[in-house]
Amino acid sequence: MTDNRFFNRSELIGILVLAVFLVVVLPLSLDVFRLNLVAKYLTYAFVALGLVICWGYGGILSLGQGVFFGLGGYCMAMFLKLEASSVENTKIQSTPGIPDFMDWNQITALPFFWKPFNSLTFTIAAIILVPGIFALIIGTAMFKRRVGGTYFAIITQAVAAILTILIVGQQGYTGGINGMTDLRTLKGWDIRPDHAKIVLYFFEVGLLFACIMIAQFVRHSKLGRILVAMREKEDRVRFSGYSVANFKIFAFCIAAVFAAIGGAMFALNVGFMSPSFVGIVPSIEMVIYTAVGGRLSILGAIYGTLLVNFAKTSLSETFPELWLFGLGGLFIAVVLAFPNGLAGIWGDYVQPRIDRLISSRKPKPEGWTDSSVADGAPAE
């Protein structure tokens, strides 16, 4: 019988533990610098959350999620950069009132596609719509032609490489290889001081839990069940009268929107955005976060993201030359030994022991006897 509860007991415990960990334990135990690092890690958790729906439940492996992370980040960075490029702040430039990298590249007027980003409302809408529409175009072009599996993964890699080259090549409009830096204020509110970092951290945690609820709703809805059926037996779902392509497009689009939200929060927390977060390498790293945590587990993907990024920070400080080999080895080990990641280890080995321990400590009903004693076996 299907469990229709929004959260079962173990999931509810897991989300409460995660909430206590992020809202209470980390803010009380870490300084502002380390807490801001955690905020940076959590921006990748949005991507991992989308990959659980897209890859874990829909069976669609995308190796180009950095594209959508970058689109969301650049949309937010464009708004912040325009606010930092007021006439007063740029009066030493040959053309005041435009971003510094445009002035360096001898652009004398703000491009037309930059002007709407003077509005925060438009920026927030663009963070959702631009990646969503781009994913819709890619998904329609691929899934309507039944392109999937390895071919789709390679195509998303190619898109990530193309967008990176485009951003770097159009230096006068995007900041080039250096990206958009010196992002200072949000509607006049300075985002650089310590107290601002703390506020942004808690806002990001709240946004992450909102996305968790959306992902959980999709998972428990009829749509989520169809995604799982499509992953296991795509032809059977198609023969049942469902449009497999449309469901794949939806899963891909919602993963793109989640990634874009993470990118926007990255630009706010870190204070810059560059093409180094858009390309093939960061996109593959995002898949590794999901694989380590468990591609079938919403909470597992978040824990996996935190664990891998914490290890990356710690090991890259100590062994900078060996970190990438360690990351690759970790991915291979997870795929071969624990294909369901940390969530699989918890579900297969830890949770059953906890359940047995709890059941063994429950008081036995009156008149209860062990079956072996009742059958005449000698009692110990």
C-alpha cells in the first residue's frame, strides 16, 4: 500500500535534525567567516535538490546544471552591479554610470538588455524565468525527439562549455573571465558586513526549506509517481497514454529553476559571479554532491553537498594538488560500493538497527510470552 503522508516518521525526524543543525548548531558554533562558507555550500544544495527530481526520480542525468546556476547568478549579479555602478561611485570612469568592465572595453552606453535589471522585481522574475525558459527550449528540442541517456548528458555538457566560452568572449557585456565583482548593496542595504552575512544565511536556509517542501510535494504527487514509473519503464508509461516528453521537460525545468535560485543566492553571499561556476567541471561536481548524498533522497542530497564541500575546503587547504583525485575517487567509490549514497547507507544499515533498538525497548503487552518458550523450549 502506498504511503501518502507528506513526511513519514524518518523523513520528519531528518528534516527536524537538519533544521536544528542549520538554524541552531552551526550559527552558535561557527564564526561569521565559516558560517558564510556554509551559506556558499548551501547554494549548491539547491542544485542537488533539483537533481534529485531530475536525475533521481526522472532518470534524466544532466551534466550542465552549472548553466542554470550561472544564469541565476548572473541575473542577480547584473542587478547588484548596476546598483554599485551609480554615477557617484563611477565618476572617475570615462563614462560614469556603467559597470567598470564596460568602461574598460570602451562601451559608452548601457546595453539595452541590461536596463531592465535596474528593477529588483524584474531581476527576481528573470532569475526564475530565464533559466526556466532556457531549460524548456533545450528540453523540448531533446525530449520531443526522444534524445536521452548518455546523449542528453553529453549535450548538456556541450551547452555548459558553449555558455562559458560565450561569457568569456563577451567581456564588455559580462565581465569576461573575471566575472562581475565588487557587488556591494541590495536596494541600498550593504551586503558585506558580518551582520548582513548572518541575515542572508538565515534567509537562504528558509528558502532552502521552501524548496524542500516543493520537492517533497512533487515527490508525493501523482506527477512524482509518474516520474518514477517513467524512470523504470519509459515505454510502458508512453503506451499508457502519458506524454513522457512533457514530464521530462517539467523535471528538467524545475531542476533548472532550483539551480538558478542557488546561483542567485551565491552572488548575494559571495559578492561576485564568474564563468568558473558555469562550465563542465562545476556541473560535474554538482552531480557528485547528489550522488554522494543519495540521488533518491531529498535530505541526503543536502547532507552530501555539505559533506563534499566541507571535505573540499579542508583537503584543498592541506593537499591542493590531490583534491581533484580524491573527488574522483570518492565518486567512483560511491557508484561502485554505495550506489544510493549516504541515504542508502542510512536506510540499509543504520535505520533498521535504530528501529530494532526502539522496538526492543517498548514495554511488552500483558500476557505476552516469547514464542520459543510457548513452544516448550527451555527459557534462559
